[in-house]
Amino acid sequence: MTIDGQRHELSRDTATELSDAITDALVSREEFFRTAGEHREDGTYVVSRRGADSAGNRKVFTSFEELRRLYGRLPEEFSADDVGRTGITGSRRHMLVRHFAEHPAFDCRTVSRNPLRAAKTEAVSGGQETVAAD
């Protein structure tokens, strides 16, 4: 291969290792307490129940940004019903509430288990969190 006018040659083994490393960087799976998130090679992001393998236990988004936009449209405190108003049905609604509360990219925490409710939070000084005000 040529990069910036310089020719670089790789052995087949080295090229395979490089290809695998690039794929690993693009594809990752994080497991949380009840949910998991997977960044796929095609750019999609999948939220699933941890340890489950049926389609009824996962929701595929075109990208992680699509999931962020969904989160941004939810109220400061939300439930599975609020998630359901976006067109997501069944148990996937509860799974997404849990995923928002578990994933570190979302400033969110569970405030009630029955009924399941989560609240967006904001960091405050001293390392504490507080529920965001309306």
C-alpha cells in the first residue's frame, strides 16, 4: 500500500492482524447489569437484554446517534410508556429505560423500579448527582 507517497508492504499475517485490530476498534460490545450495547461494523447500534438472544429482546438503531436523539426527546423523568410514544413496542420499551440508566454515555438513573422510571441527571460539584429540574 502507498501512504503519502511512501510504499509500505505488509506480510499476509501482519495485514490480517491489522485488519482484525481495525474491526475490533469498530465493533464492540459492552455489557451492563441488565442490558448490553453493541456497536456493529456497519455502524448500527444494538441494545439488547444481557444474555438474551431472541429478536424480541433487542432493538437495532441505525447508529448510536439515533439512540442519543431518542434520549434527547424524552422528558426529564420518563417511563416505558414515554419510550413507547416513539414507536417502540413491547418489552423493548423497558429494556431501553434500563439501558439509558446503565450506559455511561447517558446522564440518567433509575428512580423507581415498579413502575420502572428513570430521570435525567446532571453532575454537580463534589461528584454527586442530582435529578435535573424541570
